[in-house]
Amino acid sequence: MQNTKNKTSRLDDWKALYVAALFDMEPGKIGENIAQAEAAILRRERELRTLRGDHIEEQQHLDDAMYTLGALRKTVEMNRNMRVTRREWEQTGT
């Protein structure tokens, strides 16, 4: 029974970190949350390659999650750059 619980918790680990990256709005933690979720997804992908059977559906979920995290990362970076540019514009008037 313990072994099944460990497998389930590993399976859900990436999901919990993914949700945290998407919905934790604490600005200082977004980058860290994204990195943790991406690392957990990569671990799960490596784990799936060692397991027998068809894992196409979960692999698709993992791919979708990585794509979404990449888009979130780019959005966060773009917003950060826009804030810096706006601040510079406000300070210099140009």
C-alpha cells in the first residue's frame, strides 16, 4: 500500500507544482515556482520512459504543461521588461 501511495504522490508532484506556478501571484516567487514545476515535469517524463505501457495521455498533459509554463515565463519576463522601460521613460521623459 505504501508503494502505491508513493507512486501516486510522485505522479501528482508535478501537478501540484504546476498549479502553484500558475496561481501563486506572489511576484517574487513566480520564477522559482515555474522552475520547480518544469523540473518536476522533466523528472516525470524521465520516469515515464522507464515504465512499461502506454503513457501517451499523461505525456500530452506534460507537454501541454511545459508549453504553458514557457508562455507564463515569457509573459513574466515581458511584464518585467515593460515595467523597467516604463520606469525609465517616467524618469527621463523619453
